[in-house]
Amino acid sequence: MRVLIACEYSGRVREAFRKLGHDAVICDLLPSEDNSPHHYQGDVFDLINTRGFDLMIAHPPCTHLSVSGARHFAAKQASGVQQAALQFVINLMCAPIERIAIENPISVISTYIRKPDQIIQPWQFGHGETKATCLWLKNLPKLTPSNIVEGREARVHKMPPSPTRWKERSRTYQGIADAFAAQWGAA
């Protein structure tokens, strides 16, 4: 299966699919953390419009969408950045790919586009932490929890300020990446 992982620099989701034999690539404006040759640095629509993918899992930037930044929404709406971020999500959802998953935290996507099909937590996939993650699905089944563990630590929300905090907060949990590959790679 040809799999596009959009807006992901870490390579975790890509590698979960590649370990199962899929032809998976990531695309991000940032360079790949693992220096993989299976990374395209640039506009995701360059790939969407030129290659045939069977599945896309997209992680659009949540900076202007997440409700954790709600206190800044008025300024983001006035400047047009929130509308541009929402249009980017709509464009991803409408991509000419048979199966699509859009992943984002609790955000204005639910208000302005549509409610998510599923909300998952890291503790359902082997990580004793909380971080509500919404999934908007097209022709994909909901994920089934694969490793429910104890612990409900809000580690991501308690991270101290730092120049790389946004990067650490956006990294996909390995258990969730593995569930994407195991369950949607067989769909």
C-alpha cells in the first residue's frame, strides 16, 4: 500500500508502516529528524497531486486551531491565519485519496468543519498519559485500543516553556503510530 504521512517530521508513523512492508513516505516543511530518504521536504500538495496514494494520515499544524490557544483566537481570526489553517485542513480532507485520517488535538475543526469521528488517548495504546487526540476519518474504521495501561499523566500539558516545546508536544506516540499501521494498513 502507498501511504502518505503529511505534516510529520519525526518519521514515527512512516516507520510503523514501513516495518509492515508498506511504501510509506512523510512530507513536511521541516527536515526529517531521522534523515530518512523516505521524506519529502516541501508542500504536501506537490505529492498529493503527482503520486497515487492509497492512504493519507495528516497531522496539520495545530498552532492556529487548537483550543489550548483559545485566548488568541480573536487575533488569529482578525489576521486570517485561523481561516487559512482551516482551509488547509479542508484541502487535506478533500484530497483525491481513497482513505484519509486527519489527526489534531481538540480544536476549532470541530466547530467550523465537522465533529471528529473518534477521540483517542495515549493510554489506550500503551502510554500512561493523557492527550485527547481527534481523528477525522474517510473510509477508515475507528481505531481499536491496542494496549490500555494505567496512568493518566498529563505530561504534554505540563511541559515547561522551551524553544522546542511545540515539537515535543506534536510528536506522535509510538503506540498510536503502531496502531495506525497495524489497523489501517490492513483496512
